[in-house]
Amino acid sequence: MPAAYTSGLRVTANTVIRKERRLPTRGEVLVNVGDAVTADTVVARASFPGELITVRAAERLGVEPNELPALMLKPVGEAVNQGDLLAQTKGLFGLFKTELRAPISGTLENVSATSGHLGLRLPPRALQTEAYLRGQVVEVRPSEGATIEARGALVQGIFGVGGERRGPLRVAAAGPEAVLEPGRLDDSHHGAVVVGGAGATAEAFARARDLGIVALIVGAITDRQLRDYVGYDIGVTITGEEAVPFTLILTEGFGALAMAARTFRLLANLEGQEASVNGATQIRAGVIRPEIVVPRNGAAATEETREPVQELVVGTAVRLIREPHFGRLAAVTALPPELAGIETEARVRAVEVAFENGETVRVPRANVEIIQE
């Protein structure tokens, strides 16, 4: 039987999920292999030195740089609070003294008799990495982080913005083809990961922000909606660091697209369970998918950790990822061995697919991605 291999989009109720949780710098790992963790368990921590603030001390005191060290009232290495007296001139007959007070709280790091400057180091900035999902520690990398493993549901989206969030899963839309209206949202959605069907109106976005939801999952929105939500145009980049009130995940793409019925059913069946979501997306090399993860109870997963083979065969469920059929779901009906011509006059491997309405089309294999069970 003909077969091919292509990138896949995971939509599954039961799979092994592994997440590497790493610090951006060396630090301290706080867990051991075999430990059970919750989503908010801190697995590793580190600290960054605070910023060094330079103060033109001699200039502000009205003295020569080489006079500064003798006028200091605080030794190098001492912690100071904002407003503390750092240095003072002798004045005239003990009067008319000029004072220099700390503009910030920090540590006096240096005093220069050459430049007349002094350096104040802000307090160190703490950094920690949480487990992200409920599961079990299966690997520890000293000073770097750990790998968390769980078994549960995984839904990957097409595009997202906003970083890691978590909360109970709540379905607010009437169905996969329904556009989320503000009237479907209420106080019960505060702190929740909300499933919104085909899309959401601008008013629903505003209502979701006011209610304090942590994430919104919809089939699709328009480019303009995304720009209005983020505040600027997003180019070809890695998303996930946007300063947005809630994480947004699109399961189908852009435009007017209903959420796939199987995706909606899966999320609806998980209602009330704790979900971890991440809108981070990279669509070029090293693809990163936005995701919704819902670990099963008794979350440790010790069985089968291999990724499924992404094999394209007759009957495989796929999503089309190029116009004019962007976002539509189909099933593979044939994998023609001969090359097919396309509009650019290139000849490429093609695949024949059938949509739910029975319509069939032939498209380049690069224009489809597997929806993995």
C-alpha cells in the first residue's frame, strides 16, 4: 500500500506527554526522579544579578572625583535603602553641607575616584520554573531542570499567543460552529480555560478579559481581531511572550472556520478538569505548536513513550494548511505515485483527499498535515 510521511497535529484523548522544564541559566533543581508533581510545583530555581545603576556622585556633590571616597558614609558592599544618606560634603564651618542620598534600594558595589561615579546594584531577580502539568519526574539534569511525564489528553492548535496558563476547562460555546458571544460568559469562567467554538466577537474578547479568564480556545479569528487583541502585527516569529490578558489558541486557523467537531467533543468531555495551556507557536523550522494538555488522574505514565509514526496512508485524517482549502478536514483517498503539476509549473508529489461532504481534491502532499489520534 502506498505511504508517505508528513508533519502531524495531535488531537488525542490518551497519550504520553513529556515536558522538559529548563532554566535559562544554571541554578538549583528542587525535585528528584520519581517525585509526583502538580502543575505549580517549582522544579528548579535560579537568580540573576540585579541591574547596576550608575550615580554621578561627585557631580551631584559638587566635588572633584578624587575627593569622593573620603566623603562616603557607607562602605562598599553594604545594602542600602532608597533615601539612605550615602555621602556628604564637609560644608563651610560645618554648615551648608551637600548630601547624596540613595535613589534606589540595593547594594553599594563600587566607588570610583577616577570618574567620581558610584554603582548601586539592584537586588537579584529570582527565577523559577514550574512543572506546568501534573505528572511524575522521569529525568533530572543537575543545575538545569527536569522532565515531567504524564498520560492524558493533548490538543495541538494551529496558532496561539500568550504563554503558559492553567485552570479548569469550561465550554462556553453552544457548539463547534457557534461564535462565542459575551452573553455566554459569566462569573463561573473566572480563572478558567474557556472553549469558544468557531470564534469570538470583539465584545466576547472584552468580556473574557474583564472576567479574568486565563485562556480562550476557538476555531479561528480574523487577522484584524488578532492585531486588535495583541496591539500590533505579528510577523514570522515565535509567539508566547505577548503581554495579553489571556492566552489565545486557534485550533483551525484564520478566517471563519468552525472548530473541528472531534476537537470540540474531546474538550467538552474534559470539562471541569484542570488544563495546562501554552500559546507559544513557531511555524518555521523547529515547529512549536500551541497546546492544551489535560493529564489523567493518577497522572504518572510509565508505559509506551514513543511518538507515533506520522504515516500518511489511505484513510488518514488530515487538515489542509494552504488555500483555497485552508483549515478544512479530510481523509486521504489515494496517494498517486506520479508527480503532479501545480500553478508554479513545478511538479510535486500529490495526495487525493475527500471532505465530509464527499467532495474530492488533489493537492500537494506539503499542503496537508496529519491529525494524529
